[in-house]
Amino acid sequence: MITNFINQEIADFSVNAYHNGDVTSVTKKDTLGKWGVYFFYPADFSFVCPTELGDLADHYIDFQKANTEIYSVSEDSEFVHKAWAEATDTIAKIKYPMLADPAGKLARFFNVLDEEAGLAFRAVFIVNPEGQIQSYTINNMGIGRNAEEILRTLEAAQFVSEHGDRVCPANWHPGEDAITPSLDLVGKL
Amino acid sequence: MITNFINQEIADFSVNAYHNGDVTSVTKKDTLGKWGVYFFYPADFSFVCPTELGDLADHYIDFQKANTEIYSVSEDSEFVHKAWAEATDTIAKIKYPMLADPAGKLARFFNVLDEEAGLAFRAVFIVNPEGQIQSYTINNMGIGRNAEEILRTLEAAQFVSEHGDRVCPANWHPGEDAITPSLDLVGKL
Amino acid sequence: MITNFINQEIADFSVNAYHNGDVTSVTKKDTLGKWGVYFFYPADFSFVCPTELGDLADHYIDFQKANTEIYSVSEDSEFVHKAWAEATDTIAKIKYPMLADPAGKLARFFNVLDEEAGLAFRAVFIVNPEGQIQSYTINNMGIGRNAEEILRTLEAAQFVSEHGDRVCPANWHPGEDAITPSLDLVGKL
Amino acid sequence: MITNFINQEIADFSVNAYHNGDVTSVTKKDTLGKWGVYFFYPADFSFVCPTELGDLADHYIDFQKANTEIYSVSEDSEFVHKAWAEATDTIAKIKYPMLADPAGKLARFFNVLDEEAGLAFRAVFIVNPEGQIQSYTINNMGIGRNAEEILRTLEAAQFVSEHGDRVCPANWHPGEDAITPSLDLVGKL
Amino acid sequence: MITNFINQEIADFSVNAYHNGDVTSVTKKDTLGKWGVYFFYPADFSFVCPTELGDLADHYIDFQKANTEIYSVSEDSEFVHKAWAEATDTIAKIKYPMLADPAGKLARFFNVLDEEAGLAFRAVFIVNPEGQIQSYTINNMGIGRNAEEILRTLEAAQFVSEHGDRVCPANWHPGEDAITPSLDLVGKL
Amino acid sequence: MITNFINQEIADFSVNAYHNGDVTSVTKKDTLGKWGVYFFYPADFSFVCPTELGDLADHYIDFQKANTEIYSVSEDSEFVHKAWAEATDTIAKIKYPMLADPAGKLARFFNVLDEEAGLAFRAVFIVNPEGQIQSYTINNMGIGRNAEEILRTLEAAQFVSEHGDRVCPANWHPGEDAITPSLDLVGKL
Amino acid sequence: MITNFINQEIADFSVNAYHNGDVTSVTKKDTLGKWGVYFFYPADFSFVCPTELGDLADHYIDFQKANTEIYSVSEDSEFVHKAWAEATDTIAKIKYPMLADPAGKLARFFNVLDEEAGLAFRAVFIVNPEGQIQSYTINNMGIGRNAEEILRTLEAAQFVSEHGDRVCPANWHPGEDAITPSLDLVGKL
Amino acid sequence: MITNFINQEIADFSVNAYHNGDVTSVTKKDTLGKWGVYFFYPADFSFVCPTELGDLADHYIDFQKANTEIYSVSEDSEFVHKAWAEATDTIAKIKYPMLADPAGKLARFFNVLDEEAGLAFRAVFIVNPEGQIQSYTINNMGIGRNAEEILRTLEAAQFVSEHGDRVCPANWHPGEDAITPSLDLVGKL
Amino acid sequence: MITNFINQEIADFSVNAYHNGDVTSVTKKDTLGKWGVYFFYPADFSFVCPTELGDLADHYIDFQKANTEIYSVSEDSEFVHKAWAEATDTIAKIKYPMLADPAGKLARFFNVLDEEAGLAFRAVFIVNPEGQIQSYTINNMGIGRNAEEILRTLEAAQFVSEHGDRVCPANWHPGEDAITPSLDLVGKL
Amino acid sequence: MITNFINQEIADFSVNAYHNGDVTSVTKKDTLGKWGVYFFYPADFSFVCPTELGDLADHYIDFQKANTEIYSVSEDSEFVHKAWAEATDTIAKIKYPMLADPAGKLARFFNVLDEEAGLAFRAVFIVNPEGQIQSYTINNMGIGRNAEEILRTLEAAQFVSEHGDRVCPANWHPGEDAITPSLDLVGKL
């Protein structure tokens, strides 16, 4: 039986990244202790992805407030990330680390590699500070994502992480009323 | 290598459903020819799920306009769905078929069954008229979903289905400008 | 060679139960030290089962006198048991624990799960205080059981448990004469 | 997974039998077309079994009215059945065929052979005219059976066979009111 | 390669026996220390075997003088042995233990079980005080044996056991001249 | 499960033989159509075997009258058989074929080869005209056989072959009364 | 036994390429009929490779005269090749197709993929018009190649292809004397 | 997956060699501590190879200056190497050890043995002082090699060995300018 | 079980040979129709073998008269055989084909290859015109052979081939009296 | 790969032997410390072998001088050896032990058993004092051997054993000049 990824701990990894003009390395160990959003996209210098990466860049401050790092990931090298950032304004404004996965290690662990094309599907994984996956979405190639919905789901996951999994209504946002669980509510909602 | 679900065709199935006060059966064949949204939730008569199902019920007309049927799925029997609808207002207003999956056939195919608990994770699958999965999200137990985001992703998938996968920006909604793909745009966005 | 269940010890288990208005858990360990009757039925809120459960509820005092607990089991959740008890008089009068087996653990151990339907066959198992099965009956879906016969068999099993297995005539009831075994009786009865 | 016997078709067999003073053979084919009750017991000339066989002999006319043949089975030879009938009044009155299973073929198929002792457990199988098992009970060595309960279960099985499996209340006897199934009864009984 | 039984040690066993009006148990350990003759026959109450058992009973005193126990064995139970002895004069005069082998343990070890019929072939095994087979004969179902020849072979085996295996002429009886082995006799007899 | 040899058909074989002063070959095909007695002994020129072979030679006319050929078999070559016959009076009088089995083919089929010593055990097999074994005796090395008992068993086997296996008392000789089988005799002998 | 690549036929492949400002596809079939030079390098936009690619570009006319196509290969996408050509003069002057192998198909077939890094070793394969490898060189990451030596080896391979493999001295260049093979030369050179 | 030889350590070996008029042995251990060039050729006394070996002999002093030993290898014995050197001027001038590999140990390790012909392909392996392969070329039978290119590649490998693998341009020779690696150069060369 | 080579047919082979100053090929097919002597020796140019090859060369005319070809075999190439013949008088006088077996095909079939040394043991095989081995001798490395004994054995093999295998005394030479086989001679010689 | 017997150590064995009128046993251990010649022949009392055994008997004194024991071996028993020696003058004069191998142990180890016939091929093995085979010859059934050649080969083996394997010319006899090995002789003989 294939088990799904929920609550599965991410694998050890060590990849190069382009981050704030420099080449660094990022390992699993570096990512623990805060929430993580792994944001896969097919290819640098492709003409349809940058808007998604820019949408995330525009909300980056909200993720940071939520004690969360964003990791964009494609199968391109760190040299290509750098060249792209130098060539394109949308990419130039990115402040989060852009992971380079030419060997497909991350894409294979998260099971989002199109082996035939050598490209990653558009996918997003929300990982808690212990490295366990709490939510994930995988879209076919052209279907873009929404930074606000990622943020909402992240905050719901953080809420459940604190209050347990018998509490959280649909489309909940922080600040809305939380339902207090009680056996007496069975069949009443 | 575990392959992910994107573009995989759903399995044959035949389950009972509670639909508009009646017990009917729903098979894979019944679902082909229009888009489908499979919406899994853990349990009937549980006090935290109904709000999600109600959120979907409130947007049902928009899904219907988009040539899409919604299928809610839990591991309860059709008898329990009926009893729940009779006991609870939120459920009573549901017009889409509520599939009964006590044998776990659907939950196992979609890989969302928590075998230890006998309950389904909160997951949503968007399936095209040929029965191929185009997008899916799986959340840990307590993390609710958002009917509007499901609708937005469905519409993006439908747009890609018509126009190819090299077109669709992030957070796109129908009516917004679509980017015309061209090699000259490489590195310009 | 498949061995049958007689004298086999039941497996470890831990399930939720609805019992006297509350949700509790029941484990194998909880059941040892007294006789147990495991009473499987297909589904809550189904219109043909309640009379069997009520028949057992009406004889519950006799089982208690015989140092025996009854455990009804279906593949429904504890939330559904609660809702059923609240909705139906026959169920409301039940005093024994109603086990919730949505993951099929008990039904698979006792080999009474119809995997195709996700429902349990109508079956009853009599288990001694050491957890060893002494008698069992499995009926096809619609064939109901008889609380008095279960009680009679239980008492015969208890009598054999005390006096050995070379004593008990057919259709024996407590208080009737017990036959004293003797080699001289061979061929004389 | 061990599957249980419900609806399983019995195996081909051919055994000798002692029947009305003669030695005959009985095969699976001979048994089809009417209901069958296979009644296993440990040993001829043993001092505790004859009462069960006599109890059945006393109700034989009722089983015949229900278009049903009884087959008693032990691991003794047909010569021993004959000698037993000649030596014992209880056995002498038996009119149904007494099957001889010294090779253990029937006992192994029905999974009731105690391989260590070479004896059959006390078990009863109710088989429909197509040769499919509809109900069975297996008791530990000393626990006797009840001809009236076997008859009641047989009649319930026959009723279900005609009217479907969504009808039959507990402890039902022919002539009592049958419940007419209807979805409206869900949660009302 | 299948090895034959000569010099093979018999397996551990424990069976019930009918002996001098009583039911006892006989184990391998009980049989060591004296010579043993295991005499298999197909079935009690069968009309052709008793003469063989009576022939052995008539020579029993000679076997006893030769420090040898006889064990008759069939696949019937001890209850049947008892009933047979009570019903038949030939059997009533038997003083040696009649082993009950309904589980086929002895017949399978000695490889004389007709699995299709559940009966033993007519076979005789001569076993030395260490439990090792020294001679055996297996006949098809109807071919009777000869107590005098068994006795003669037993005495030859005992003679060889004392004097080595290079001594004993054909059809030798105790008291006849024994040939003294010598290399000079090679080619002279 | 090791099956015994009763009713097993002998294997194809082709061996040399010393017969009436000549070397010939004997094949399975040559042996069909009449009864056969295969008489194994350890070694030519050994000082203890000749008396057995002479005993058989003295009764050869009786076997011939019973439509039976005798085949003596050892692991020596045909040259050695010839030399032995020339050197020894007892062997010189033999009229039946002496098979040469230096390759162990016959001894291995009949499972009487002591692989460690390269010699055959003393064994005798009675084979019907269809080549099926009906009786066999295997003795440890020094235990001689008795031509008269072989003849008696052969005649019993022939009698059973004609009249069926439910007839023949122990130690029966041709000309003695045969018991007519009848169910009424069960338990009467 | 691992066989080496000499004379092995290349696998079927189909990859995208950047060629003269356009994205095209190149398949094995496209490459047959002329000689091919497959030139692997680690990464686009890396600062040490361009000189090798430029060296080849400068000799491209000589390869074309020799009926040979050059295929540079890296694990980058065609979008990155295009961006690189637009960003760098050395690359801009390349006229041969630059194959995009992000899925690693070519690098795995030619066994030059560093799976840990996701990059190709520096390797060159000379393939004849039938698609069979005639010469190959694989260097560790930093060790550059020499376009003139590749050209010399190609011409030697072409000469051997026409004249057989018993002719070609070391460091031979077209136009130099070819040695006429003759047995008389054995041991004379 | 077949891994290529780059960075693989050579196997242990011990072979005879003809060296300066003597027969010696050469082991892996003898070769460590300096660079090694293993130069395989098909056969002694063949009329096309000597020019390659002579070309290497003429450059031997340059390899020695570069702290490098040359090992020529064929599948001939040391006796044949000696005879060839005595018979041929070109071979007589060789100062490096000529390894004798009649058992094919070296050719199999380096995967250059044509098993059908029993001859080695023309191949050259450059091995660092730790015994790890840094570069290799394998040519089909008739395609000769170039001592100067081997020397150039060796020197590049030595340069990389000292300065790392992100530095060395194509066709580099010692003394030419080395490029200093810097991230700023990305996309600028 | 390893079977020996007697009467085994030699494998197909095709090898080069040096024969009368030329390089030719020899296949199994070429060798059929006359007797063959395969004469293996360790190595050309080795200082201890030539005397054996010369001894055979001196008797070559006798082998030819006996319709027999000699094939000397070593693991050296045909080029080496030629060089050896040109360098050494003993080899120069050889008229039979000298097979070249550098790939070890013949030595492996005849099981005379010392895999560690890559050399053949000293062995001789006599093969009949049907290609079946009739006699063979294998000696440790230094133990030479004797052309006259090979010739004598060959002639004995040819005699047996004509007259059958029950005739030929030790050390027989053609022209000596042949013993006429007769059963009467058994034990008389 | 099947390895040949050269230098292989003989297996442990223990067989009976006829030696100087007595039956003794011979084990591997008995044979160590001196050279051994194992001389296999097909059968005692066969009319063609005795001349070979007599030829060996006539040279026995020479083998003894060379510190060598002869062991003749056939598949006959020691009784047959004795009878043969008594019946035949040629055999009577044998002084070396005649091993009895009826179980085929020696013939199977030396791989000279014709399993179909149960006879040994004519074979001779020369074994050194450490039990290692140094030379062997195997002939088809009728091809006799030559005691003088066996002696010559034995002496050559002993000479090599003392002086190494690079010395011994063909057809060498003790007392002839031994060639002193020297590299300078390569190509000179």
C-alpha cells in the first residue's frame, strides 16, 4: 500500500541554493525549527512561471511573520538561478532561497518529478518545524497556485498544531472564532 | 519509483450514495464526461466537518455552471448519510451526491485512508472529463479547505485543458488576461 | 492447513466504544477475566438489525449473572453509535458497550468482514476469560440470531470449562442432569 | 486474508455412508437441489454424542418438510456406523445418512478437524441447494447443539434466500410478521 | 533419494490404546527396551481382518517368551476397539494392546496410510529394543499375514542382533546350526 | 509425503543377466504378463547368501506352476554371476535369471540400496503381471527369507487379484475355504 | 561482465535542442547517416566550460567537411541554452545543435551522469553513421578537451571504417602514408 | 546502473612484465605514489601497433618529468614481449615496463577485453597516485592514439588535481594562463 | 555430478592457426572425418616446451599414416606462432597446424586452462572422426609427454573403434595378436 | 567453470581391499606419505583386463623403488577380488592392494564412473605424497594402458616435484640430461 505524505518526515538532503546574490548550501537540518513551504516549479527562464514566484515574493513578509521560510525549487543549477535573477526583474526581487535540484533529489523525495521531461510539477508542501508534511497540493503543469491560499492553509495547520485536530472549520482564518469541541455537538452542526 | 497521481486515470468503482433523499449507486462510468471534484472528509456526525460541506453546498451552483459535479466521500454507510441529513440542517441543504465508502475502495485508490483510524484525510481531487486527475490537495486531519480556492483551481485546470500548459499565471481567474506564450518571452517575465 | 478458531486466543485490539452516553476505549486487556460475547452486525441506522440488538439488551441481565460482557460491533464510528442511540428507542436501551470498528481491525481478526461491502457478517463469538474462542456462529447477511440460544451455548461452554469435554448432552440447560462419564457407557447411550 | 465460509461452495466429495441398514456412497452431486445440514461430531461409540444425534433424529420430519437432508459426519468408517446402530437404540432410530469420513476429506474442507486427535469438532453447516454455505456454527469439543435452533436458522436462511437479506429480524420464526424493508424505516426501529 | 526404513528409529508418538478392557496410552518411550511388532490392519468391524488378529493372539505367548510386545494398529478410535471386543469373540481373546490411530500419526510415520481411503495397508514392522526397524513387510489390502513367519523373522533378527549380520542362512529357526563365518568359506557354499 | 510401493508400477529397466550359462538382457517389458518375484541379496561369493538362493531354486517349480518368474538381483556384474555359478554347487543349480545390477538401477528404484556399502538389503518384491507391486518385505542385512512364505504370499496376492480385497483371511493357503464377504458378517468374525 | 561501448549502437532518444535561435527536437533517427560527435559538459552558465564549446565552434567547418555533426549536451533545459546564448558571446557563435537533457536520458545511456551532482562528466563520443560508437573519452570534471584531437581521432575512425582495422599507425593524419598490411611485416615494424 | 570509471580505484593486480631485458612482476602497490598511464594494445608481433608504442617511447622522458610511469599492456606473455624486443628495433628502444596479461586480469578490470578475440582494445587510462582513474579513452581496434594528447591530458589532470575542478579551459597546456574562478564570471565567458 | 570427457563431442570452435607459413582458420567442421590429436602446451617462446613439439613433429608422418591430424594449441596469437617459427629451428620444422587460442575458447572447453596464469596445462586429447573424445591425459605444468605413447594409444583407440571395447589387452601395438572375446574366457585370463 | 583435477587433493575415503590373501581396509590417510598410482579397470572376471593388471604386477618392483604404491580399483566387492585371485593365475601374482569400490565412492570422486553401466573407465591417476593429483589419463572402455609409460610419467612428476616446473623436456627418463632453465634460452630451443 502506498502511504501518503501526511505526517511523513522529509528526507535528509543537501543542495546548493542561490540566495541574495550568493551561492550557499541548504540542508534538511537548516530547515528544522521553523515552518517550511517547498514550492516546486518546472523551469527557470520559462515564460509562465515567474508570476507565481513573484506572487510569493510579494507575500514573503507574511510568511516570515508566521515563522516560515519559503524554498522555491526547480531542476536547474544555481548558476542558472543566478543568471535568471540577473536577467529578469520579477526574479530579482526574490528574497527567499532558490534551491538548485539538478540531480532530482528533492523532486524525487516529494514525488513531483516528471521523469520523462526532467521537470518538476507545480507543487507546494507545508512542513512543520519537526520536518513533517502537514499539507500538500500537486497541480498539473500549467495550473498556477495562489500565495494567499498557501498562507491560509499554513495558518490553519499552525492552529491545528497548537489546538489538536478536532477544531478547525472550513476556510478558517486567524482571528475568526474557533469552535470548542464537545461530544454534545455531535450531529448539531 | 512511486509515481504521483497527476494525469493518472481513476480506478473503476461502484459505491452507494445518498443523494436528494434517496439511495443510489455511483460508478466511475457515471462520472465521466464532466469535471469532478472528490471531496474526502473523516466522518459523519463528527462536530468539525459540516462547515466545509456547507461551504461547498453554498458554492454548488458555481461548480455546476463549470460543468462539474461534486462528490463528498466518507467511510460511513449510506444509511448514516441519510440519518445525518435528517438530523442536521447544514447537511440537509447538500444537493450533491454523498458517496458511502465503508469498504475504503475510494479512499485507498486516492491514497487518503488512515488505515489505523479507518477514516479519510481531508483531501480534494480535481478530475477531468476523461477521468484523469489534474490537481489534488491532501491536508492533515484538522486542516479545512476553501471552496473558492477549489473553484479557482478547477477553472485554471479547465483553461489549461483548452489552451495547453504553457500559459497560466499564478492566481489566475477566468476573465483575467491570459498570457500568449512565445519563445521571445523567455527571460523577459 | 487453515486451522479454525476454536481455542485460538483473540488478538490485541484497542477501539473506541459508545457506552452509556460516553465515548470510551476498549482493549483486549479490558475484556480478560470474564466471559465475552462479541456480536457483529452489518450497519447502524440499517432497518433490520435493531431487533437483534434489542433482543440481546433484553437478556443482558442474564449474561451479567453469568459473569459475561456483551460487545456489539459494527464498522461504524462512535459518533454514529451515539447519533443512533439518540435517534432510536431500541438502541437507547442498550447498556453494553457498542464497539466502533471503522478500520475493520476486529472484523478482520474474527474473519467476518465482507471486504467488498465494508460491512460485517452477522456473527457471534463466545470467548472465555483467558481470551480463547469457545464457540462461534457466522450467518449470511440477513439471517438473525437468537439471544436465548447464545445464552444456552455460553452456559454449556462454561459447564464444559469446569467439568471437561466428555460430559455435555445436546440442548443441555443448567440445572438439568449432567451425565457422569464412564467407559462403561460406551455404546450404551 | 483467510476468507470465511459464507457463500463459499462446498468441495467435490465422495464418501461412504451407513443409511437405513445399508452401505451407500454420497457425493456432492447427490446433495445439490435441496438444502443440507452437515452435522459433525467427534466419534462413534463415545458416550456423550448420541443425545445430539437422537435430538436431530427426533426433528428429522421437520427438516424433511423444509426440503432439507441431514448428514451426520464422523471420522469413523461405515463398518463402525453399522456396528454402532446395531449396538445402540438411540442410533438405531436414525433415518438420515451417517457419512463415514476416515480420510478426513469432509472435516478438512469444513476446517473442523482436530489434526492432533483425528476427531471432528462439534460443528453444523447449513448449505443451500446450490451447495453454498449460508450459516455455520463451530463449538469446542464438549459443547452440544440444539436441533430446534438449527431448524430456526435453516428456516431464516430459506426466508432470506427468497426475500433478500434486508428483511429478517432476530429470532424470527416462520409465520411471524416479516418486516417490509423501506428506506423510511432507517433509524426508526 | 528416498532411504528405506531399515535401521531407522521410529518417531516419537503418543496414542490411546484399548488393552485388557481399559483405555490407556502408549508412547514410544513405553515400547523401548523390548522388541516390538507393529501390526497394521485396515479397519475394525470389517469382516476379513479378525482372523489375522486371532492368529497373532494364538501365538502371543511365543512372542512374549521372545521378549516382544505386539501392537495392533488401525485408524479407529479406542471406543471402537472396545465396542469391537465386546461384540466379537475373536477380538475378545486379544491380550496385546490395540492402538487407536484416528489421526494417522503412526500410519503416516510407517508410510502405510492409504490417504484416499483413510485406512492402513496390512503391514508388519519388527523393531528392536532401541526402536530401530529391522524388518518390515507391506501387503496390498487383502493379502493376509502369517504369525509363524513373523515369529521366525523376529527370531532371526534377534539372532543377527547378537551375532552380527554375516551369519544367518535362509529359513533359519532357533536351534538349527549357525554357520560360523570365515573368509575361507567365500565361494564354497 | 513419501508414498509406499503398493500398487506402484515398476520403472523401465534394462540389465544384463546370467541365465542358464549365458549372458542375456532382461527388460521391464520382458517381465510383464506373468507374476514376478524380485529377490535382492547383498553380494555374490559372500558366504551367507547362497542358502537363500538355493532354497528358492528348490521351490522354483512351484513358482513356475503359479505363472511366476523369479529374478535374483545383486550389485555384481554378469561376469561375476557366471564365475560364481562355475565355482559353487548351490549356485550352479539355479535355473532362474540372475540379474546384474552394478549400476544400482534396480536397487535404487526398489529403494533397497545401502549407498554407503554399495550392497542391496535382503528384500523381496511380488509384482503382478501389470508390473504393479503387491507385497514387499525388506530385511536388515543378515535376516534370511523363507521361500515357502514367499510362495504363500504370492498365492494370496493372486487370489485377491481375482476375487477382490475383502476376502482373504490370515495365513490362507490355496484350497482352504474362502470367506464369502457380506455386510452381515460385520462384527460377527 | 560489463561490456564496453565500442561498436554498441546508441539508444533511441528524443530531446529538445536549442539550434540557431530556435527550439527543435533531435532524435536518434535524425542523427543516422552521418558521423556524430556527442560532446558532454557539466553546466550552462558555468564559468569554465565555454572555452571548450568555443574551441569546437571554431573547428565546426572541419567537422562538417568530414560529414560530421556535433551535438553538445548538458543537463540544462532548452530555455537555459537560449538564455545563455543571449547572454554570452562565446555561446552565441555556436552553430551546432545544443541538446537539452534535463531528464538525464542521454547522460545515462552514455554513462556519464554524476548522479550525485546531477551534472554530466566531460566526455566525447564518436559515433559512425550506423549509430555505433567507435571511440570515446571520459574525463574527470575539470579536465578539458581538444577539438583538434577529436578531429584527428574522427578522421582515423573514418579511415579504419573504409580500410579495415589492421592498418592505422599512431597519431596518423589524413594524407600521411597508410601502411599496407602484410603478414611479412609481422615483427618487422 | 553501470557507473563509469572516473574516480574509481583500480583493482589489486599482480602480473609479470618485461622490463629492461628482465622479467619482473608489477603489482598495484608498486604503481601507487606516482601517476600512471595504462596503454592497452591488441597484440605483440602484430604489424600495426609498434608505431604507437614507439611514439610513447619517444615521449617517455616527458612523462617521467611529470612523475608518471607508462605501462603498456597486451594479452601476450612476458616471453613473447622479450622475443619481440629482440626481434624488432622499435620495441627494443622501449624503457617502460611491458605488462604481460595472458589471463586477461587487467583487460577485464579496465573493461577493454574483446572476449571473442582474446585481444585488448586500444585504450589509455590516466590514473592518479592514489590509484583513481582520472581520464580514459577507448578506441575501436584500428584507431591509433597520440602521445602528445595523452601528455596534455595528463598535465591537465595534474593541474586539476592541485587546483580543483572549476578552473581548466579546453586544450590547456601548462604555462598558459589559468582562469581564476569567481561567481562573477558566470555568464561572462 | 561432473561427467568426464569420454565420448563427449567437442564444442564448435573457430580459431586462427599458423600453418606452413600462413595464417589460416581452423573450425570444428574442418577437423571431422579424420582422427585428431589436440596437444596443449603452456606458452610459445618458453624454454621447456619446444622439445615436446619437436618430438611430435618427428613422428608426424606416423600420425598421418594413421589418418590423424595433430593440432598444437597454446594461448598465444598466430602472430606469435609465426614469430616463434621464424626464430627457432625446432618450431620451424613443424608441419601440423599451430592453433592460436588467445581467447581461451579451446582451453576452456577441454578444461585445461589455468585461469590464474592464463596458460594451458600440458594435455593431450585423442578425438575420433565423429569429434568424440576417446582418450585424454592431463599433466601438471612441467610433466612432458611422449609422442610414441600418444601414437600407441591412438592406434589402440582406432582398433577398439573397429572391433568393439571387449578386446584390447594392455600395451597392445598394431600387429600383435588380438584376443578374440568369448564368454568362455571369463576367469581364464 | 569446471576446474580440472591437477593439484586437487583427493577426497577422504575408506574402502575394503583384497591384499595378499586377506581382506583389509584402505583409507586416504593410509596412502599419504608416498606416491600413489590409482589404476581403475571395468570389472573382475572380465576377459580383457587381466593383462593390464599383470603388466603392472610385473613392474611392481620398479614402482616400489620409486616410493610408490599401486592401487587397482574396480566396482566389484572384496569377495569377488578374492574369488578372482583364486580362479586366475594372472591375478594370483598381484602383490598390490586391490580396492573394492561397489558403492562407487572412488570412481565418482575421480569422475571415472560410467553411471549407466556401473563400471569404471580405464583410468590412471598419479598422486603425490600430499595426496594431490599430478597427472591423469582416462581412456574409453577398451583402450589399454602401458605400465612403462605410467612409470616414466611418475618419474617425471617426481623430478618436477623436486626441481620445479620449468625444466622437464618431453619423453624424459631419469638419468637423461636435465635442461637448466635460463631466460636466455627463450626462443633458442
